[in-house]
Amino acid sequence: MPDDELASLNRDFFADRFSREQPVFARAAARGEPPPGTDPMLLPGLVAGAAGMRALLRSEPVPPGFAAAAVGAVTPARGDA
């Protein structure tokens, strides 16, 4: 597959994923999570990167609750913002 075709498929895949994640992010923002002004693409990218690092590069399992722990590690606790 040519590189430009692969790049296009990659963009389309992640654009679709991002559009599906937006309602989740909107509900979290309505609850005051994450802090105001947070880039809606940042947290999913951080979680995906952390999970990929753990699973692909370290060959470690991604345990239940990993996403919540990762987000909690980079966002202030309620009342701290």
C-alpha cells in the first residue's frame, strides 16, 4: 500500500475515533472534568500513548482501570483546578 494511501486511512480512522469520543469528552466537561480549556484530543492521546507504551514497548498488560489512572495522573483533583 502506498504511503499516501496508508496516511489517508490513518487520518480517516482517527478522525472517526475522535468524533465518537467527543460525546464522552463533552459529558466529562459538563461535569467539570477535565479542567476548562483542556484540548479534547489531549487526554485520549495521552491514554493511548501510555497504553501503547505499556503494551507494545514494555510487553506489560494494560490492567482494568488503566485509562482512569492515567487521566487522574495528569489532571488536577476536583477542587484543585
